Amino acid sequence: MEQTLSSPGHAVVIGAGVVGLGTAWSLARDGWQVTVIDAGQPGQGASGGNGAQLSYSYVQPLADPGLWTELPRLLLSRDSPLRLRPQADPAQWAWLLSFMMACRASVSRDSSRVLLALASESREMFERMRREEQLDCHFAANGKLVLYPSVAGLASARRQVAVQAALGGADQHILSQKECADVEPALAHYAGRIAGGVYTPSECAVDCGQLCVALHQRLQVAGVQFLLGQAVLGWHRERDRVIAVRLASGEVRADAFVLAAGTGSTALARGLGLRLPVYPLKGYSITVPVDRSTASAAPNVNVTDLARKVVFARLGDRLRVAGMAELVGEDLRVDPVRIESLKATTHDVFPQLPLSGDLRPWSGLRPATPRGLPLIGRADKGPENLWLNTGHGALGLTLAMGSAERLRKLLRAASAPTSRYRPAPAACSV
Ligand SMILES: Cc1cc2nc3c(=O)[nH]c(=O)nc-3n(C[C@H](O)[C@H](O)[C@H](O)COP(=O)(O)OP(=O)(O)OC[C@H]3O[C@@H](n4cnc5c(N)ncnc54)[C@H](O)[C@@H]3O)c2cc1C
């Protein structure tokens, strides 16, 4: 890891998911002495079994104007990818209300524009990190094919592709049914049931859980300290600064504190009187073993089946299948019905792929904001040395390195002795 010489100080990063580890990498490289604290182990939260897509060109937030018309079907149908289990929790209702407001076309368009810019920075930083660290984590630049069930959907995708092209986005192609099967032969049996697809050759995939484990090892060697299996329980605050975080084993003091604890960020921020608009959006995955005899039945290209909102990513000799979005609070139980649904979708799209062996059923909680924009920067009413890097929702893997870089720049500007510090606007204000 390349590092600058003068140390701006000691930074504590709370959370060893992909966002916290990416932040630790950026800060350590910038000369900070870094301590990462996690209640569990690296990559055990939402980053562990996610859809594995570095989805730089598909950043449209879930809060989409089309959702208004689709919502009754999505919420009422038994095998819908969306599910709401109403809780006696004002935070859930406040989030849902803000989410519905964010579905307005103008808001959704604006969110997409912000996310596209952040995704582009992320691509650059991820590539830099990959070049420097050479991590073993099944990275593949195999492109991405999004399948559209209807002609109307494909027409709207064509418009979106034009908008993104005008914004300087990546090369994208509208494909017919047959062209979809040409790009990804494993789709030969399914292509007749779709209207077509959008193909983006430059999209990538990586095993996010493995990336976290590899990054943890590399950061340790570079001198980053890890306190694992230790939950942050609270804060030691004096006036407008945090002095230390409290663990069961004692306090950890630092100059700056980064809250990158995924869905755990909300409760921790509450301890400082801050209300973060981050709510868990639960999803599921399975990981299908692929051997030499079944290799041609599984896709090499990343595939998204938009009708069922399920993504497929080839990770070497495995196929990751992920999807669903449930507003069910902090419940992390793996619902067998949802797993069966993922298996059924996989069988439908890739019927020749055997679904035997251990499929490693998994669930995770996306730290979602209503607009789909992460919180990067200082909270307006928070302590001056508390920094947020959380709320990345369905795009945390994609946006992690760009968010880390933005935060690094903010911390650098704040710690420069000559600069008169003015907080930069976060991607989403709190
Ligand atoms: C089914 C599914 C599919 C997905 N697919 C994709 C995809 O294809 N592409 C993509 O870009 N994104 C995807 N995502 C989203 C992505 O996984 C998340 O946005 C990302 O993992 C969030 O990372 P994080 O580091 O913020 O949170 P996490 O990975 O959840 O890490 C937070 C860490 O904070 C720790 N923590 C929490 N509270 C405390 C505390 N009090 N003290 C100490 N530590 C604490 C936790 O132990 C945890 O390790 C998907 C998510 C799901 C659920």
C-alpha cells in the first residue's frame, strides 16, 4: 500500500464491511493511523453474501416513479420480490413515507445523476485498489446483461441508456432476444420469454465477502489495527467533539471517528442525538456450485432478471443468485420460502444448471436511505469530528471505494492546519 508521510492523526472506523474497509484503506493510504472496530468479523454483515455486482452503470434507485403503479402487485403477490411487514416502529413508517416521496420522477432522476457520478469515481478507485493490492476475490469484468420482460420496459430502458450516454456513461447496447442469447449462451432456453436486454460490456463482478477478508489481511499487514468481535456501545463526548468510543473492554480515543456500521449506524448515531434516515432492506442469496460438467449451463456474463429483480453473478466455480427487498425491521432469519423462490427463478432462467449441494442460503440487511443516496460527510448537527459513511442501500459494493475517497478528501481538508474548515455537502444531508 502506498502511503503519504505526514500523519493527520488517528481515525477510528466503526464497521468492517466493504464500506468501512474501503474507508480504512483510503485513510491509511493518506497517512492516518487507523483502527477498525467491528462487533463481528470482516464482511459478515450485508457485504458477506450480496449480489457481487459492481454495477457502475445501473444505479437507478429503488425509489422509481414506475413503482407507484407496480406497488399493489408487488406488495400483494405471494412471490413478490418486495415485501412489507408493518411494524409498530415510527422509523419504518417515516422511512416509507420519505421513500414514496422520493419516487417522484424529478427526485429519482436527480438521485440517478448523483449516483452515476459517485459510481464513476468508485470504478476509478476500485481499479486503483485492485492494481495496488492484487487481492484474490474472484474479480471478473464479464459485462452485464439486464433482461426486460416487456416491450414497454425495454423502450423505457432505451431512453435511460440515451440519458446516461449524454451524461458520459459507459457504452451500452440494446439487444434483441436472440442477441441476448448470443452474448450469454446459457440464456438460450429463456431468451424467448423476454422482450430483450441492455448489455454493458464494461460491468464487473467480485466476491464482496472474499474482498473484505482479503482487504482485512492486507490492511493488517499495512499497520491498520483491528478490534474484532467488539461492539461499540456508546460515545464519550465532550462539547462538540467525540473523545472516544466505548467498548465492553474500555475506551478507544481518536482524533476522528467514521461511522460505517451499515444498518447498525442508526442506533449508534441515536446515542449522539442524530436521526439517520437509514432503514434495513432485507435481501437473500444462494450460491450455486458450478463444476466442469455444468459450466456451460451457468452464465459467465452478469445477468439481471428485471421481472423478478434477481441478479446472477459468476464467481469462479460458483454462481451467486441474489434478490428480494423486504421492509421487515432487523429480522435476519433466512426465510426458506424466499430461498425456494430464488431456486425456482434460477431454474426458470438457467434450467440446465443443477441446484444440488450446499447452496449456502443467506440473508443480509441493506442499509437503505429513502432516496438511495448514501450519507457521506459530517452530520449537520453532529460532533465536528464524527463522519458518516453509510446508507449505501443496494449499491454498497459498487459505491464503496468512491465513497471512501470522498470521505478521505473531506477528512484531509478538515485536518489541514491552514484551511478554514467548512463541511462539504454530503451526498444526502442529515
Ligand atoms: C441480497 C443483497 C444483494 C446485494 N447485491 C449488491 C450488489 O450486487 N452490488 C452492490 O453494489 N451492492 C449490493 N448489495 C448491497 C451491499 O451489500 C451493501 O450496501 C453493503 O454491503 C453495505 O456495506 P456496509 O459496509 O455499509 O455494511 P455491512 O457490510 O453490513 O457492514 C457493517 C458492519 O458494521 C458492524 N457493526 C454494526 N454495528 C456495530 C457496532 N455497534 N459496533 C461495531 N460494529 C458494528 C457490523 O458487524 C458489520 O460488520 C446487496 C445487498 C443485499 C442484502
